[in-house]
Amino acid sequence: MIPFSLRIFVADGDPDGLRIVDRFNASARAVVFPRALLPQVKTRPELQQTGVYLLLGPRPDGEGELLYVGEGDPILPRLQDHQSKKDFWTRAIGFVAVGGLLNKAHVQFLEARLVALARAAKRVPLDNGNFPGEPTLSEADRADMEVFLSHMLGMLPVLGVHAFESAPAVAAKASPLLSCKGKGVLASGYEASQGFVVKAGSQAVPESVPSMQQHVRGMFDVRQDLISNGVLALADGLYRFTQDYSFTSPSTAAAVVLGRPANGRIEWKDAQGRTLKSLQEAEAGA
């Protein structure tokens, strides 16, 4: 990874209000604002440009976020349409190019790539009703848009959006491989900057305990989501992870694997039987 700098301009003095985010030495610019401010921010020049945008808000069941990816030429009319037709979203992020260098085909390409990445990562469900294909671009335009997309993807986690992130490769020195065992299942995983990654092929119990559904709804719902979207697939009486998957914490990862509330810092252990808790404490004291 290459270090980079972002300049965040809080346009109205409210840290939770309108923010203009620029990546140094790049053309990507993000416009971030809560839905309630759309009447005030509609005069922003960025929203008069061609760009791609994200709408984010709570899911109907209240558990986790929902995401919509769109493009506009310009962005503003699309946001105004969503203001009246989509209820779920509470914040928006629009991306444009400084100098207005994006055209309709460019943003259609970016929209298609973002939708594909979100579907592959399976971290946040999509509100999109259809999944657009990539338009035909020249070789040079496609290369430019891949660079623009990489700049966007670098900026989004800083803005609190992790929907497009697939599990990172493990760094052997910094992140030892850990295992979680119980009820006849075995899972492996490792710590990462995103949280905790469970590796493809790891097992999970076929049924969660009743107390998990009754008292730990968040973890139960995560598990059910992973089953419904195919990250967990039933095979030979056990669930198996079909891909590497990033959880927000080792405890959530352990709870999904074991089907019960779990302290991930105790359940995940290295090859010598040392718990994640003891490894973290040893590293902190080193």
C-alpha cells in the first residue's frame, strides 16, 4: 500500500455536515453530506457535474447498513429523485473529478465496477434493483478510470465506508494464523486492519444456540446474512466459508463459527495454544 493524504474541508463548520474531501495529487473529489442537508447543498458546483454516488442508511430490519450505487450526468437530479423515492438513505457520498473530466461512459463504468465489488465483498447488501454491465471504453479511458476507482476505494474507508473491501492477504509476520475450534468445527483466521478475517474453507456449526437468537441479535443476524448471501454454504452437515470474509471483530467471527456468544480474544488461538488476548498483551508489552 502507498501512503496518501486527504484534505477534508468542513464547509459549514459542522463535522457531521457537508464535507468536501480531496485526495492530494489526484483528481478524485468526494462530497459527503447527510440527507437532511440536500436542500442546502444542491447549489454546490460538484453536484452539477457528472459523477458516481453512494446512498447509505439503515436496513429495514435495523441491523446494519444498506447501500445504493448510482451515477448521474449530472448527479443532482438523481439525488433529488431519490429524495422522494428512496426512504432508507441517511447520507450520501458523491464522487466527481476536479475540472469536470468525467463523462457519462466514465461514470457508468465506475458504477458497474463498484456494484461488482460490493457484490463480491458481500459486506453490505445492495438496494440496486439491477446490476449494470460495463460500457465500452477505449484502452486509455479504461486505464484512467481504473486509477480513479483506486483513488475512490482508498478514500472510502476513511469516510467510514467498507462495503467494497475484500479480505486482505495475511501478513505472516504481523498477523499469525489463528484457529477456533468447537462442536466438531475448525476455522482459521487472522487479524487485519479491517477487523478479523476468517479464511475460505473454515467450518461453522450448522445451528446456533437459541440464546444467541434471543439475546445476541446482532451476531445472529450476521450469521443469517452470511448464509443467505452464500458466504456460508452447507456441506456434509456443516457450514463452510466460500470466501475469505472480514468481520468487525474477532468475537463476531467466533460467534458465527461456534453459533453462540463468544469472546474472540479467548476463542482464537495460535498453533502453540496461545490465545489472541495473550498475543495482543505480549505485543503491547514488547
